[in-house]
Amino acid sequence: GAQEPADRADSDEHSEEFDYSTFYRQFQETGAPQVDPLRQTYQAAFGKEEVMDGIPCKDWADFIGPASPAYLSAYCRMQLSHTKTSMSFSAMLFGPFYFFYRKMWKQGVLFALLDFIVTLPSLLYLMAVSGAEWMVGMPFLRLIPTAMQVCYVLNFIQMVIRGLFAVYWYKKESERRIHRVYDRCPEGPQRS
């Protein structure tokens, strides 16, 4: 008897999380219950046809993949609040890696360069402290501590900017790529 509740708690602990993408796909395939909060949100944001920027939400979900419920939910919030910002902690913390993972090459390269620029004073400071011969007697050595402080602030600002706008930039890049697929492939199985 005493072992049973522990077993039950253990099985609950290892149970899988709810899979929103499978739920949404089943919803579209089987035609679903009358009240679906996801569908109601899409319709509130994008109208009865559930079309965002000329693209059906189903095509958005197919393009984005398993993360589509989170992104489509963010797109709905952005649409309903008429804003281009939505916080992405992944983009804020992982910076260029987030953009490269999402195949947003321009933003990835831009933020990689910005990351390098704002860390440059710290690198120069480490070289000066370690006694790099080529740095001895350089006139800019006294400016390095001030430059480091300025770059810390600039780094924080660029982290916040990429965190706030990454979802919007991903939406625009996805929209561009989906329209490119539309132009190349007519309606039908080849498009998907």
C-alpha cells in the first residue's frame, strides 16, 4: 500500500508533456471539437480564414515545424496588440546561434560581428594583462577600461534588441521563404 503512491508519483514525473503540434495536426485532419482555443485565437488575430500575410496558418505551421504552436501564438499576440516585439529568451541569450539555427543568415552574421566588436576591448585588456609584447607602450591602453564599460552597456542593449525583435524578424524571413515556395511550386503535394 505505501509503495503505490510513490509509484504513481514516479510515473507522473516521467509522463510526456502535451504535444501541441500533434494536437494541432490531428485537429486539422479530423476536424475537431467546436471550441478550440488555438483556432479561436488564430481567428481573432487573422480572421475566419486564418490567413496571416496571405499565408494560411496551416502553411505557417508546416514551414516552422514542431515549434509552430509557440511561434504562431507569438504572431497572434503581436497581431492583436499591433506590435513588432515579442520576447525571445533564446535569441537574447544565444544570440547569433539562435539566428543561424533558424537560418536567418544576415541577422546571425550581424550579431556575430556585434558580439565580436563589443568583446574586443576585453580581449585587448586580457592581452595587455598577460604581457603581450606588441601591446607594450600602446597609447590606447589607458582607454581600455572605459571602452570595456561602454561595451558592456552596448552588449546589454544589443541583447535586449535581438530578444525583442527576433520573433518578428523570423516571421518576416519565413514569410519571404514561404512566398518563394508558392512562386516555385503550384498548389498540391509538391508544395508541401
